[in-house]
Amino acid sequence: MDAILTQEQEDLLRRTRDVLARLRDLLADAGVKEQERAALAESIRQLDEFFLLVVAGEFNSGKSAFINALIGQAVLQEGVTPTTTHIHILQYGEEAGRLPREQGVWVHTAAVELLRNINIVDTPGTNAILREHEALTAEFIPRSDLVLFVTSADRPFSESERAFLSQIRDWGKKIVLIVNKIDILDDDAAREQVVEFVRSAGQKLVGEIAAVFPISARQAQLAKTGQPQLWEPSNFEAVEAYIHDTLDDEGRFRLKLLNPLGVGLRLAQEQLEETEANIALLKEDTVLLDDIERQMTYYNQDMKRNFQARLGEIDNLLFEMERRGNDFFDEMLRLGRIPDLIRSKQVERQFEEKVVADTPRLIENRVSELVDWMVEQDLRQWTAVADHLAQRKKEQVSRIVGEGGPREGTLAYDRTRLIDSVGQATRRAVETYDEEREAEQIAEAARQAVVSTGLAGVGVGLGVAVAIAAHAAVLDWTGIIGGLTAATIGLLILPARRRKAKQELAEKLANLRQQLMASLTDQFEREMRRSTQRVEDAVAPFARFVRAEKDKLEEQHTTLVELEAHLEGLQRQLGP
């Protein structure tokens, strides 16, 4: 800052530094492009430097001639061909000189009073002919405090000028339009027409235009070098008056702060827009995760309901067997069947045929079907999750990834990578799923659980266990009547044995039922936990990322909204 500041100005400067420094740190944490962060850092640094007046426009629009006329010396080279191929900075110096400062930048010194408080920058033309020089100009614009944009009266607002003004607009710079070469126009009406065209076009392109000045830099130069009669028609006095009035100590201070505030506000709003887009994206990801969670909830509920129905089918087989057993005992344990009861082997055979029948085989079949169903449903659920993720990525790829793919380190890159990892995990699970092996493991676990109850010997199957339990109910009453009288049997033994046989069959089948149901239920619940855990483990990294990024972005959003309000408040305090 080139002048002694008032207390109020010192406070405004301090607050501007603080807000811009907070924004700089936030942009660094957010991973904003280095070029844009550098522009903000440069704007902050420029707060301590001379006021920077940047002159831009096409080559041959008369930029160099305008600057020479403004300072009253022919410091810069002029011509009809492109003469400015570098950035030229004019500074105050007791002796005239020209020195390189950095690549593409030259510093000129001249003993001109205007340059004591202002540095003037001449930029390369914006024309496509010198496309390689446009970058120099574009990079210098964010550093400017005021932009004088020179266009020629004979070809105002060419395509390259329009494009360049749009860039200036994006940086929120204060712009003054200079319509040069008005001396080539025939009359005042033609001049007014060109000026109005430039003003209207400029407002459409950049919004607010600080001022529009029609001038003749050539006539102004001639007036200052011996032809004073050309001063008035050059209309250059209006420009000089504007610069003098606008760029006094207070005006320079105001613009010095307004421009970095404009740069900061642009970057803050851009980042705010991106942050809001990312938050919206993560909300959709949250919906995706909720969908998967709901799928798993519904999957578990449906599986439990269907499992109970399948258990009911097995239970019904045992109840039906018990019913047949009771009918058998009623039929066999009576006086008229004493001759048959004496032949125990025959009774056992009839019990096997009429009561046990095909129950063991049917139970084995039902259990096998149950196991196959569990395996199939598990595989289907994995496939559904994989398809859901693949569809999500397909729906979002054009918007998220964009042409060329996401930039490494960005939210889009990280979330795309994690979605891929989850999808790969589910796809691997589906591709490597061995249904036969899974079914064998579940069935063997159930069989071993039943075997461990003591109802069957080692290595027997579920069906054999059923047969053994059933036979146990008949073994202790077949053959008991040998040596006893018919009267004794009829009066004392048969009714009691009939009741006991029914009771024992019911108890043994109930015990088998309990053990079988408990075994299958335990294995089912174990498999459900395993299935759910596999999905949760696959999705967990992505879920953690979404939660963490959502928290970070919401905090970032809050800070950006606050910074935006501070920046706008400072702009309002400084005035238009």
C-alpha cells in the first residue's frame, strides 16, 4: 500500500487480509487447482504493492499509443504489426530505463508523476494471431486493480476481445472501456453510434462498466508534442480527469481492496458451487447405501419368514409320523392282536412300513432343499448388491467422471475408486461362489449338530436319526407278552403299554424335533450373519468415505457461506 492509511482503512485492510487468508487456507485444504490458488495468493500479495493499472485489448487497437499519450512520453514501441509480445510494466524512475524482471516481463522506468503511485501494465494483444501470448495477459489480469480495455473504433469488440472480456468478468475486475481511433470516423453521429455499441456490448459481456471513453491516442500524442489544437478533438482530457479523480489516495485504496475481494469472491463462489454439487452427490451416495441396507433388512426378513415356513414343512412330517404311530398303537395293542404281538419282528416290520414309512427320506429331502435355497438366496443377494452398484456407477459416470476421467485426489476420483472396489469385491464373491461346496458345508453342519444330540451314531444322516428315534419307541414293548396269559395281558398290560408307547413316541419325536429345529435355526442364523457381514465388509470403506466426506464438506460449506458473506460485506462497505 503506497499511502498512509486512516484507522478505518487500516481496519478494512486487516479484515480483508484475514478473510482472504482464511479462504486461501480453505482452498488449499479443498484441493483447488494450483493456478487459482496462486491467483488468490498473488492478489493478497498485491495489497502491499503499487496500484496496478492494466491495459488490455487486441494488437493494433492502440494500447501502446494510449499509454504513451497518458504518460506524455514515447516509452513503448508502436506500430501496425504486433509490437507488444511481452508484459511491459511502467514504473516511476528518475532515469528512463528498460530491464527484464522475469520471463516474458519487462520493466520500464520514467520520471512521470502519474507513475509515483501507479504502475501501468501493457499486455500482448488478445488476437488469435498471437495466441501464445494470450496466456501472459490472462495470468496478469487477476493481479490488476483496474483494467482499461482498449478497442478500435474501426472494428470494435472482435471475437477475441469478447472472449477475453468474459475472462475478465469472471475475475470480478472493474473495467473501463476505451474506444480508440475515433478520429477515423466521419462525424459525431458515427462516433456516438460506435460508443453506444461498445457500451451495450460491454454491459452484456461483463455486466457493470465503470466508464466508456471515445478517444484518439494519436491526436493526444500530437497535441502534447506541439499540436495543441488536437487536444480537444482527441477527447483525452476526459480520460485523464477520470484517472486523476478515480485514482486519488482514497480511490486507489478502495480499488486496491475491491479487486482482491473480487478475486476471492469468485473463487469462494466457485468452490461453494462445487461443494454443494459434491454434497448433493454424497447425498445420492447415502441413498445408495441406505438402499443396500434396506435390501439387507428386507432380505433378512424374507429369509426368516421363508425359513420358518420350510421348518414348518419338516415339522409337519414329524407330526404326521406321530399321528400314524398313534393309529398303529391303537390298532396293534389290543387283545385281538395278541398272536401278532408275540411275533416281535413282524411288529417291527409293520411299524417300519406303516409309521416310519418314507419320513426319513422326506426329511432328508426337505433339509437338502432348505440348504440349497439358503445358498441360492445368498448368491442372489450378492448379485443384487453388485448389480445395484454397477447401475449406480453407470448412471453417474457421465456427470461424475466427465471427459478424461476424474482428477486424482478429487472427491469424484476417490468415490469412483471406492465404488469400483466395492463392485469388484461383490463381483469376486459372485464369480468364486461354489454353490455345491457352500451347500455341503451347511448340510454337514446341521447333520453334525443332530448327531451330537445322541439320537444317532456318528456319521448317520438326519433321516437315519428320525428312524432311530421312531424305533426306540417300539423296541421296549414288542415281544413283552411271551410267557404271559391272555387275561393278564388284556387286563393289565395292553392299555398301559398303549399309553406308554404313544407317550414315548411323542417324547422322542418332540426331542428330535427340538434338536433338529434348533440345529437348523442355529445354522441358518449363522449363515445369515455371515452373508450380511460379507456385504457390510465390502461396502464399509465406501460408507466410511461418504460419512467422512459429508462431514468435511458440510463444514466447508458453512465456512464458505460465512466467507462469502464477509467478502460481500467488505465490498459493500468499500462502495461501488
